[in-house]
Amino acid sequence: SPQSIHRQIALLRDECPLPIVYTVRSVGQIGKFPAEPEKIFALLQEGLRAGVEWVDVEACWPVDQTKAFLSEARSRYAQTSRLIGSLHVTTPQSVEEIEGLYTDASLGGYADMLKVVTGAVDEADCRAVHEVGARVAEREGKPYIGLCLGEAGQQSRVLNKIFTPVTHEKMATAAPGQLSAAQLMAAREAQGLCGPRKYFL
């Protein structure tokens, strides 16, 4: 219910100062929610009403329904919430296909951030999702999230720079290949991807 959603978001805000990314992930996009766009957009509306910082909008729904939601989000909630346009596929993609996914994830220019998730066979797939993502992000002037699924895709999570989904050692993973925060940071440190820090007394 809307009241329950708002209560849960309020509890989360009391415990954590970090920005909230509000997501309703459908079955066709590697989630568990039924593929019913009317219900999904109704739930996304509650995220906007609750003032979450980021709302994840799947770029796979009918254009008319999606555009109506995006227009309202832009006109009424632009001061409180930004949009992540996302697309998820389970198989490895060519460079051209990845470019198309990022283009679709831009939601016709409404998205403030782009998210693409693909399958992976090896690290070349992980590099491709980031190389294409970096090009598109520079062209669009928007940040991107690029991830690959499964064990072969773990390097994509190490390379990802913003909103990398992680889990905790005592929790189940939400997606195949997801790393714990500790595993992610250990891999980044081992690969020299963490910049040096200076401490002063």
C-alpha cells in the first residue's frame, strides 16, 4: 500500500543519510515483480511522492505509458527526484547492441543517468559495457552504470564507478555475480583502482 511504502522510506531515511534509489524490477528485466506496467508506474509514482533521490525507470514499456510518467516526473518532481533509465538483458551483446541499449535507456532524453546490464562470457564483455557506456555518457553528458551478470561479469562491477549494487556476506545476492562491499573494495584495491588517500592529524 502507498502508506506502507512511505513508512518504509521514512524508516530508511532515519537510519541512513545516503540517497535512495527506488526500483521496481520486473520479471522481464531480471526482477521479480509481474510485468504489469500500470502497477509498476503506480508504484514508481509513490517513490516520486515520497521524494526519493533516484527513481529507476525500465526502458521496456509502451512508449505512451512511459512518456506520461516521465512527463509528470519532470514537471512535478524534478526538484526532488532524478531518473535512472535502465535496461537488462541476460546474454552478451555486441558493441552495437550495447550502444542501442544505452540509447534506449536514455528514455528519449528524460533519464538523468543510464543503466545497462548484460550477460558476459569473459572480461571482454565487461570492458565493452564500460567502453560504450563511457562514450555514450560523454556524448549525452550523463553518468552511466554498466554491469554484466554472472561470475564472468564480476569485473564489470569492479570497473563500475557509480551506484554499484553490492550485498553483505550475510545476505543473499540480488543478481548473479553480485559481490559484497568488502569483496568489491578488495578487488579494486588489488587492481590499483582506488586512488591514494591522505590523512592528517
